[in-house]
Amino acid sequence: MRILLTGGTGFVGSHAAEALLRAGHELRFLVRDPGKLARLGQTRGIEVADAVVGDMTDAAAVKAALAGCDAVLHAAASVEIGVAREVFATNLAGIRNVLGLALERGLDPVVYVSTIASMFPPPGPVITVHDPIQSLATGYGRSKAEGERFVRELQARGAPIASVYPSGVYGPDDPGPGQSMKGLRDRIRIGWIRTTGGTACVDVRDLAKILAASFEPGRGPRRTMAGGHFATWMEEADCVEALIGRRVRRIPAPPSVVRGIGRAVDLLKRIVPSLDYPLTYEASLFLTQLVPCDSRATVAELGAGFRPMRETLRDSIRWMLATGMLPRRYAPALAGRNESPEASQV
């Protein structure tokens, strides 16, 4: 099957490209910057034989990219950089263009990378694919919520859209890096907040397998949870502490204090837009209120499991060390490849 891939030079998209090629599919990339395609060959060994240069907000470019394809994976999304309304408009236009035009051409399936954020906060003790849509404050959060609303309307009419809902995505080789990896880096450097909630973590390599397994035509609309594993913040701190071979800070803070810090960071970012600190107010809500995701149907239907969180964290930290994203002094055991055998089996 020939699959159009958007976001193929990003974290999720590049790993998905690798999984799709291994499964025997042909890929066409829709990219804004063709220079980024060279990286896939240099760092991942992915040879790009078919690409269309264009933006997902450009309907003509999307139409040209879809020509001759059997299916599509829409993994592209603009994150919260710059003006929030631009992020909102870009992501929503991309969703409407790529999914809408793919359905007009009769492509099946149309696989869409959504997010558990579109259903946060959840109404129950776990997040499920049937939870109602919520709308967060940021341009990115609102765009994913509105995109989810658009997708569910199409699914209700029988459109063969397969929605996949990742939690926080971790793992090696993140070209961004994204907020999940930045957050892990900063926790190792600064410390863990001892508060309510926790972290839901899916390995990007497991997510890629789930996405590749979703390309089965004729199954109609469906939703797939890719929530991975959940751990409290102290469980994650224990695991990382054992992996890196040094004690980490644990900072007690009630949820109200954490959310107050998030609001302060938002104000600072208005003054200093280049401030690279992930604890925004929206992030503070996730940090203090997140609950586990129900991925049991994913494992049963797709046969796609999730590797231990310990393995994901280990490989994520090793990659950060190798790229200089994390100085070696912060993880002496992994920097010296002398991993502690007592590392937690979270």
C-alpha cells in the first residue's frame, strides 16, 4: 500500500516511517523543508524515494501529495511556538485538508495521530477512547480538541478514520526535542515535584508499531488508545534514580502551588518568549491531574504491547547523553554504561 505521511521528519512520524517501511508499505512524504529529509537517511537509514514539498495548510499541495496514494498517516502538528492563534489555525487547517481531501479520494484507512490531551481532564479514573472532548487553553490544545471534534463527526458518518491517542511520547532520536523529552531532562537536572498525579508514558517505538498495525483497510472508523504505562511521580523518580546512579531531588508541592508556578511561567514567557521551560499552566494541570489510560483493547486487537517504562526511560536518557541534551554528570551510571541492576521495574 502507498501511504502519504505528514510529519515524517518529526519524532513520531520518523519512527512511524521506519515501522511502515518494515511492514512493506511504500511511502510518500509531504514536507515543508526537504532538507530535513536528508537527516532521515543520515541518522535513521530511511531512504526517501518519494516526496512532495508543501504545507499541510495548502489544499493544492495536499491534493498533489495524495494523488496515487491508498492511505494516509497524518502525524504533523505545529506545537506551541510563537502566536497561539497561528498554532490553532495551522493545525486545524492541516487536519481538515489532509483528512477531508483523503476521504474525498476514497483513501482507506485514514490514520490520524490525536492525543489524550483532547480528552483531558477525563470524567473518570482512567482515560478511555470514549471520553468526551475537552478544550485546553493553548493554541495547540484547542486545535487538537477542534480537530478531534471534526474527526468524530466524520467517524459518526462512517468515515474510515483510525484515530490513535498517544500519551506522553518518550524514546530515542527525537529531532525536536518535544515537550515530553524536555520535561524528563529538566526533572533529572532540577528534580521531581512530589505532588498528585503522575506520568503516562508511551515509547515512540511502540507507538510506531501501533500506527503501522492500524493500516488495515475495510475496518471503518475506530479509535485506539496508545497510553503505555502510568507511574506516580515518585515511582518515576525511583526508577530514574536507580538508572542514572545518583540521587535526584524530590520537591514537595501541593497541586495549587504547582499550578501557581505554571501560571507564573506563562507570564514570564510573554515577557521572554524564548524561555525554554515546559512547566506551563496547562502542563501543570497534566502534572497534577493525570490518570492512567485504558489501552487494553489496543493490546488485544492489534497485538501491540508496551515495553517496560524502565527500558523507555533508560533509552531516552542514553540518547540525551549521546546528543549532549543532558550533560553526562547528571547520569553517571548510564554515561559510563554501568547501569545499576537495582533499577525499578516500573
